[in-house]
Amino acid sequence: MSLTPVKSAPDTELAPPQMASAAVGVPCRPGGRLREILWCLAAAACGAIGGLAAPGFEQSYLAFLAPCALLILLARASEPWTSAWRGFAFGAGYNLVYLSWFLAFRPVFAQNSYVIPGELLGGIFWILVSAWQGVFISVFALLLKWLPLTGGFLPRRVSASENQPARPHSHTLSHSFAHWQLPSFIVVPLLWVLVDRLCNTTQLLGFACSALHYSQYQNVVLLQMAPFVGGVGISAFIMLVNTSLAALVAYAFKDRAGGSSLAGLTMPDRKSLLLNSLGIVLLCAGVYMYGQTRLANYPPASTAVPATAPVSANATASTTAPASTTAPASASAPASVTAPASTNSPAPAAFRGAAAPSSTRTVVVSAIQAGANSRAHGVKPVSLFTKYLYLCDQCPPESICIWPEWSMPVNFSSTEGTLPQLAALAAKNRQAWVVGIRDTDSQGRGFNATCAVDKNGALLPQVYYKQHLVPMGEYVPDWIERTPMRYLFFGTGSHYPRVSCGDKTVVFKLQDTGVGSLICFENAFPKLSCQAVRAGAEILADSSDNAWFKRSILSDQMISFSVFRAAENNRPFVFATALGPSVIVDARGRILKRSGKDCADVISAPVTVEPAPSLFSRWCF
């Protein structure tokens, strides 16, 4: 049935105050408004506990429990609008914990732009984004309460008299579906992912970074579903498990006081309960067995990389920055930079154990991080660039080395001699580089970009322009810039963030391998990665700079995005960020290497490259 009570109630005439109260979904009994506030507080607490499933807190099991509590709270609501308020409270509480890294915002990045003190700006965005995400959950709660549901995988036909709502003012579709109830095991997961997919768009300022499935980025067995259904399918699977648990709870309280309000979740009889629960158990067992089998048939993760020459304290004496950057002719290696032990291990650049299938090959990839940012740490851009050159000396030859975002302090189009010198340095190391850079087009528009050089010293003509910009960080939405709302953030000045966005997918051809480039939080958008794979990318690489936030769980969440993009597309993923941790992920979603945080580091690992795109890569849009 619907998620409203199903037992018949006497038709009693409501007094005007009671009718007004019922119209907004507030119970008419004395103390009903206070009681509903307490229910919303309980929903917010459940959401906050569920937020601990976020990467960084690493309580992933809570993703299989907290939504179950939400479904029970929604079923107990008297009206759709009451259900919506509870959904909003749950969503806000969930995101306040999940997105708590907003509080670690560095005030220096707000200088000369915002009139709001930088110390307050992170907290303001934290509250606004969490509340906006709560609105999306409230849409799910409203629609779910509006639909007539029954427990299980199959719809249920009932008589019209059995389907009468408990109150004359009940707002459900029960009258429209007088003879049918929709299966909650199908409707709840689909409605959850549908609302999440439609609401979390850039047009609606959605923030899809707190999606339910990212909590499972370390669950490698479950990740093996991703090549077929993507992260969105894993979210649906999590909601299915939660719905089945809610059905068990509802059935346990079926014959108790208040149990009728859970009729939309429970089964009509014990036989249906056992059969549907058995179906869930078999499905979970099938997912587990398939995941284990798929991992067993894939080359095991290996951290062996080719040996490199030991790096002395003055290793960069022969590595000079391009002349136009005004770096000194020779530079000493930064004292804080040490070569990881695995970099100098004399091991072959191939997976040990089972041989890779003949249709695959092995490529060595590296990620470098300086552990510093020019704006956050007061380091001169030229000194930072020289540090990156030193780190490249520690990467193995014949590798594809990924630099972080904004790592080269020059403009791609307006710098004549610098980039050829950079390419010569890459050729000296026999490495291919993907470098974070800036660019300006003929119209004077600035872009956040990446460029590439191959191991032969050739500068590739393609430049990738970042397509998804950070709202209020790289650009100001029109509905803020062209309305009085701009004065709330920027005062009467016009120092807005003005970075232009690109509109093309770029795949760099390096070491006979297609490398699809992403920048910053673009790894949170499945569509971009899939477009790169369809364009020929065999490795995905993200150049990022997480210096905007101090030590926080944001870095762990960025890693979770990278893990899912790798698993969804059957493609290795290299995530290189300025402060770390950077990671190298194989095509099955396993983290092969992970660097330290807030330190200079180099990580390298061989990855298996597969030619065929996944099913998800083909259909994702």
C-alpha cells in the first residue's frame, strides 16, 4: 500500500484549526507539532550517523543501515509534506557530516574577491550546500510517500475497499491506483537514483560528491558491478538492501500499535516475506561471487616498477627550469623530498604472478606531488616548478608522469621558448608528462588546462580545457552575478572568479597509449570519464590541487571518485594532487599506490591497459 496508514478511520469532521494543521501534514492531536519536530530531529540524527559512511570516516557499513532508518521514518509520517520535512532533515544531517571538509577552507583563497571573511566563508557554503542537498532528499521523501507501495519485488492487487486511505485528507495516489500497489523493492531504489541523477546537475547547482555509493570505494568486490551499472547502480543496490531491512522491521511490528503505518514496506504474509528475503540473499551472494571471480581472473596488483638511478642530494644540478621562468641555472633538491623506497627497487615493470591476457599490455605510470602550493604556503611558483622537475627525476624511465593542477607557472599559447625546453627535459628522462598549466585564447578568455609532452621531446598540440568549473571558486553563476545577490558575496567590487570552461574531450597519445585528461573535481562526473574512454582513452588521469582546504577528508573523497571512475570504465586511473594523497588505481578499482599527505612524494606503478571499454562506458550519458 502507500506509505500512509491503511486501517480505516471513522469519518469525523475536523474543526477549522485541525483542518489547517492537517493541510500542511502536521498531526492534529495535542502536541503534534512538537512531536513532529522531534521526529525531524531524529531524522537529522540518523542522517548525521549515516554521514559517517563518507570516505575519510571509513564507516562504510552505515550506508546499509542509515537509509533503512530513513525509510521507516518516512513510513511513519502522516502526510507527504510531513515526510518531506523528515527527508530534508535526514539529507541535511547526512551532508553536514559528509561535507564537513568545507570547514577546513583556507581563508587566503578568499582574499581580494569576497567581502565575507574567509574564516566564515567555508562555514556558509557548508550550510548552504548541505541544506540544498537536503532539499533533494525531501523530493525523494515526498514522492515516496505519495505512491501506493507494498513490500517485495512484485506489485500487489488489492480491492478498492482495502486500499482506502486512513484519513479523508490523505494525499496519495491510492485512488488512482485503486487496485494496484507498486513493489517497494523496485520503486525505492529507482526513485532514489532518479532523483539523485535529475537533481544533482550543474544547472541546479547540484553537488553529487556525497552520493551513497562513494562510501563503498574500498569494497573492491562490490566495485565489480560498476562496469555494468556504474556507481549509480551500486547506489540502487545499497537502497535495495536497505529497503529489504526496512521490510523485515515493518513485518516484525506489523501487528503492534502503529504497525499499520509501515504497511507500504512490509509483506502481506510470511511466505512473501521469506521468498523476497531469499531473493535479496541470493542477489547479494551472486554479487559477492561474481566480484571474487572477476578479481581472481585479473592480474594481481603489483607495486614493482623499473629501477631508477639513485638520486643524490644535488640530483637536480643538471635539471634546470626553462629560461623564461627565471629559475636559477642549477637547483638543489629540496631537503624535504625523498625518493620512495619502491621507486628504487630493482624489479621488472610487469605484474608478477598470472600473465596478462594477450589483448592487454602493461604501462608504468607515476604521480608527483610537491606538498606545497604557492598561494597557501607562500612558495614562489618558480621554486615550486623546480621542485616538480626534481620529482620527475625520481620517476622511472618510460613512464607516463602526471603533474598536479597549475603546476607550471606559464601560459601555453603565449610562451614561445619555455615549453620546448620542458619537452627536452622530458626526453632526457625518457618520460611522457601531462602537466597542469594555464592558457588564454584569442578572445582573451582564461582556461584551467593541461598539456602533454611525449618521451621523444615532442610537445603535443592538443590542450585540454577544464569543462566543469567550481561554482564561486572559478566562476560565478549568472543568477548570482546579474542579481543583487552578488553584493552579499563580493560587495560593490567586480573581482569575480572568471575562468572559462572548455567543451571538448582531449585524449593525449603517450607511449602508444591514450591518456584521457581531467582536472580537479571532474573525476566526480562519470560522464566526462566515459566520454574520454569513448574517444580512445586507455588510462584516465586527473590533475588536481587540493590546497584550498587544510588537512581534511576531502582528499579521501577525491580518491573515492577516482576509484569509481576506474572501476566503471575498466581503465587505470592516476590521481595527482599538489598536497596529497595521490593514488594510482588499477582497472578493477584497487588502489595500487597511495602517497602521503602534505608532503613531497612520488608514486609509480605498472598498470594493465585493456582495449575494450566497459558496458557502462558505452551507455553512460
